[in-house]
Amino acid sequence: MAKLTAKQLEKHLKARSHDDLVLDILELFRRLEAVRDFYQFRLDDSHNEELLDRCKAQIKKEFFPKRGLGRARLSVARKVITEYAQVSNSVEGQADLMLYYVEMGVKYTNKWGEINDAFYNSMEKMYEQACELIAKEDMPATFAARCEKIVKAARSVGWGFHENLEAAYHQHIKPE
């Protein structure tokens, strides 16, 4: 079967009755956590803290599970941030998660030593994106101290990692 397009779905949905659409949405709600989160935000913004905590726990688990070594699957941790942004309209929450990802990465490399280029590139890119978002949304007062703490924690890391984080910090958060 060919991939369903938005236009095909729209045509299908318009042909369904209101009651059938309600039943479909309820079924999605029961089956998919992302749908539950989406509607939770639509109906109650206070859900944000709970979702943020759950997302942070998922990110932390990739780097520092309760038992054993962290796998540091960056794609898994980044996906958590992407999914959060899809269900929440909290820019502050998104910036918080992005910085948390970098904090976990810096902590991980400080604990286990040098990793690899892909690891550091991912951390640098996420930090840069977080700093850009923070500056764009005029939130430096909220996040400046935390951004600076990340830069300081990365001082002992090689490969130009510290310098790249510091450059992003000074470009977006605290221009010199």
C-alpha cells in the first residue's frame, strides 16, 4: 500500500461521522502516549512539569541508568526532546530539556573520559540550538547561569569542545 498523504487522510476524515471521529480519537488516546500528552496540554497546562520530569528521566537513563553503564544513545535522547516539542508549546520547557541533554553529556564525558567526534558534535549542536532559542525568546535571565555552568563543567574536555560551547554562550547568551 502506498504511503497515506495528508490530503487522503483529510478526505477520509471528512467522510466520517462526528461520532466515528470521536471514537477514533479516543482509541488513539488509549493507545498512544504522545496523543495523551497532546490532549493533556490542550486541556491542562499544569501537565508540563510532569512531562518535563518524565522526559528528563528518559534522557538521564540513556547516560546514567540506575544500574550498569549508560548506552549514551544520542538519537534516543534527542528524540525525547523532539517529541516534547511536538506535544508542548512551552518554549521554556524545550530549552530546559535541551540544556539537560547537554548537561548529561558533559557529565558523562567527565565521568568516562573522551568519547568521539559524533558525541561532541551532537552536544555542541544542541547547546548552540538551546542558546539560540533562549536568546530568540528573550530568556537569558532564566538560563544564563545554567548555560555558564555547562561551559565551566566542560573545561577539562578536549577536542575543542569547551571552546565551542563557550563561543555559543558568548554569541547568544552573554555577548562580550
